[in-house]
Amino acid sequence: MAESVQLKLVSSVKCFGGMQNVYSFFSKQLQCETRFSAYIPPKADTQNPVPVLYWLSGLTCTEENFIIKSGFQRYASEHNLMVVGPDTSPRGCNIEGEDANWDFGTGAGFYVDATTEKYKNNYRMYSYVVKELPTVVEQNLPVIKDARSISGHSMGGHGALICALKNPGFYKCATAFAPISNPTASTWGVKCFTGYLGDSKETWLEYDATVLVSKYTGPDLHLRIDQGSVDPFMDHLIPNNFVEACKKAGVSLDYRLHDGYEHGYMFVGTFIGEHIKLHSDILRK
Amino acid sequence: MAESVQLKLVSSVKCFGGMQNVYSFFSKQLQCETRFSAYIPPKADTQNPVPVLYWLSGLTCTEENFIIKSGFQRYASEHNLMVVGPDTSPRGCNIEGEDANWDFGTGAGFYVDATTEKYKNNYRMYSYVVKELPTVVEQNLPVIKDARSISGHSMGGHGALICALKNPGFYKCATAFAPISNPTASTWGVKCFTGYLGDSKETWLEYDATVLVSKYTGPDLHLRIDQGSVDPFMDHLIPNNFVEACKKAGVSLDYRLHDGYEHGYMFVGTFIGEHIKLHSDILRK
């Protein structure tokens, strides 16, 4: 049995009848103190555990942006869903250069397990998200085990897709907002993969949703992608390659292109309610 | 007829089918370039003008905080209401000391017309909000004239109450979240009134909602105040004095104390939908 982790409550604010909490603990994967947010819906308690949606944020975010800007709490309260949001990288590890760029290092962990010498001891966001965080959440918060799903935005949309595709059955549903869908063909992806994984492109493919979905044979993930039609980062996101790969692989995907929407939280906030309803419906089937 | 003002569009982002815009123009009252936000609901255009809710923000805010953090757009879209949010003070006027405090000067205009020598040429937020801004909005955006209402948060709740109470009939409805209800008895209020209005306390009373409501004889304002029970700023807000003054004056007030809620946007976001529905209902009567 896993050793029990003690959470510290960083903040706790009432919202739509539930509590928007932020916790911290020392992560073994990241080798640093890390924070995550958890919205506890009004009816959840140890006698009444609820399903949990993991939310992965995008470049430059902390655990805070989504809880302040998306308005998701209304829907999580209504659908009685816990929503857990990790940070986007380790912090304060004193790695030379980790704070020099907005799109690499701090705030840009890219949800991979780094193998390069400088980053391999801390930048293990993939194992943190799929192993350590769910364990810690299930030990400490009133969630139903095996009723997990995952979603995210931009870099976090990439994270949600790869975490679900690499762990068939672990997440019952995966959705994404404007995800970096084919990172090995994106300058954002190439920069982070080079820095965290080195020059061997073979290893990059293990973290590319468009590659992974081509080989996916697990249960239906109820994949949904929402994308704004005037997103200025479309060249980094490349959703069409993922859409084509799903078609070729026979994997069901609900891809929705929204006329006139951009990349930010105004877009996420507009559609997050529909995603939360979908996750809740699938997790309660 | 008022001289026409040309607005500059600072930003425009689609949200819940409408457009969340930010405009700027040179304000004669404030003698500086100033910004305001306007959410244009999906069905509003010059052939189909809509009612307008003015939203006044609290200390330290710009026109941006409310549009990013409250999630109000969902409800404004649903109820086909325009929502306009001015800045909380003039900016960049180069008045010595105006940036020295978070609770006075920049970001803290307190919705009064200053009379002290240093501030009287720029800090005219009261006249800006009740005269210049509505004129500019009605000249430039698809709103129904005489279908205005007002709301706000904290310092902005104070602003909403005094603007409505001082101009009977101009706003059809006034609501507030955790307003500074009796500023002449609040250290925040005393600091700003002293700085903007000088030591003569007689003039302060003209901007104190608890004093103003005692003399109010205009049409029903459908006053509503929402207040969190664990708001850490209760000593500055003093809602009970306002509640008592309404009772004595026979002015109808829907005062709602919400158990366990605090002061910030998690509180505002939880109840903003009910306020927007109320404003829409009253403005369409």
C-alpha cells in the first residue's frame, strides 16, 4: 500500500455551495513542494464520494488560472463532480535556466517525464499526473476510485489526450480545449521535447497524441475537442492531424470547431459547462 | 445635443455567443484616456437595442477584473443584457502621490467628484459614471435609452447605491455585492473622503448610501444587497447600518446574508447570475 501523504490546505473559499480549495504537498516525482486545486462540490463527503475530473492547464499557468477564470465551479456544483487541477511544472528547483523562457521550464512542464540530465530529477509531470496525484487525491479527498476523467487546455489539452491514450481504462473520458494535438510537428512541442527528452525523436513519439491515437486499442474515451476558429495559435495546435489520425484508426472523436472563438478563457468558459456535463454523464454510467 | 465621442476598440473576444469588448476614449470629466468594458450579447444590434447594466468594481480593480473573474457573460448572453464596466479611477494623470496607496488614488476613485485642489480636475468618477459614460454608451452602442440599471462590488457597491439614490428614476434597479454601505463610518471611506473632499464632513454625507437612503423619495429601486457572512472586511462595509436606515425610511431592500461566503469573486460569481436575471426582469417590465 502506498505511503500516506499529508496535504496542507493553502486556501479554501466557498463557491456555488462547495469549497474551492488549494492544497500543497511534497511530491516525490517532482522533488519539490507542489500545489493543486480541488473543487469539492456541496454534496461530497466521505460518506458520499464523487467522481473526479482532472484538469490540466496550459503554458504559463499555475493551479490558479483555471479556478479564477473559467467559471467551472457552477457546473461542477450542479453535476456533483470534484475537479482537481495540478500546477503545470515543478517550481523552485533551482535548475539553471528553468525560469528563462515562458514556453519551457517553469510553467511549461509539458506533461512528460524528462530524461535530459538537467531536468530528469524534477520534470516528471507525466508520472506526477497519472500516478502520484491520483493516489494522493484518492487517499485524502472524497472521490470514487476508478471514476476518473481528464481534460485540459492548450498544453494541458495535449496532456489530457496523452495521459488518457497511454493508460487505457484509467480515465473514462478525455476532452480538450484547443490542445497541442501533434507536438512533434509544433515549434512549442519541439522546443520542450528537445529540452526534456533530448534529440532522439523516437522518444518524442511516446508523447504525441496524433501518434498515440493511431495505435490506440483501449475502451472508448468519448474524446471531444473544442477548437476556436480564429485561434491565433492554430499552427502550434494542428488539430486536423489528430482528427485525421482518429479517422484512420477508427477512434471516435467529437471535434467541434467554434466560429469566431479565440484561444483563451473566454473560449474555455463558454464551453466548459458542456464538458463537465459530458464527464459527469460518462463517469456515472 | 452632446458632442459625439469616438470610441477606440481596445480588444474584442467572443464569449457565450456575444462579444466581450473593451473600449477607450478621452474623458472630459477625468481629463485622461479611460477604458471601459462592454459585453454585447449575441442578439444586440442597432435594430435590436438592449437594456444596459452598469457594473462598478472595487478597490484596485481596472475594467478587466470583473470580465475575467465573475463569469457574468453566461447570464448576460442568456438574458440579452449589455453590461458596461468603467475603470475605478482616472489613470496616468501625474498627480503627485496618486499611486502611493492601494486604497486611495489610482484604482480607488470612490465614485465621488473630488473638490480638493490636487484631485478636483481628474477624480470626478461620480459625474463620469452618471453623466459622461451613459451618454457615450448611448451614442455608440446598441442600448435602449432609459433602460439602465446599476450594480457593483465593495467600493463599487457603494458607487452603485449612491449613483442610484442620488438620481431617482435614472437607474431602474440597483444591487450590490458586499458594498461599503456607510463610508463615513468606515476607515476606507474616511481616508478617501478626506483626500478627495477635504475635512468638511458635511460634503461627505452626499456620498454615503446610509445617509442618502434616509432621504430617498424616488421610485422603487428594487434594491438588493448580497453579503457573505465570513467577509473579512465587514468592519469597512457595515451593511447593518444601511439595512436599518432602509427600514426606518420605508425603502424596500432585499438583503441576503450568505452563510460561509467571503468577499471576492468566488462570492460574486456564485450570485451574479441571480442579479443579472433581476436587472433584466426589472428593465423589461
